[in-house]
Amino acid sequence: MPAVTRSSNLGPMYPGENITFTCSVDKSSGWEYVWYHDGEEIHSSIKTTYNISAIAQSSKGDY
């Protein structure tokens, strides 16, 4: 079963900070990763990470 982890501190995030989301799945699975923000698709990739540089108020929500 895929597990998503946030590879940053566990405290609050502030505007201007960077954040990386990582989805850990067996690399031999051939999966494609689709990232969503508040239910809307925002990124599709074969990479296991999604980065947000310099988060802003608009970055808040569910991923």
C-alpha cells in the first residue's frame, strides 16, 4: 500500500519556506504519481517527489 510522507519538519510552515512531499512505493512497480491540491490535479510524474518552492497562503490545503 502506498504511503505519503512529508519530508520536512512537523511544525507549522511559513510563507517563503520550501516543502517536499514524497510517496514511497516499490520502485519496480512502474507507477505514475499524480499529485492533487484540494482535489485538483496539479502534477503528474514518474518521480516520487513533489516540491513546492517558497510556499504562499495559496499553498495551504490538502495534498
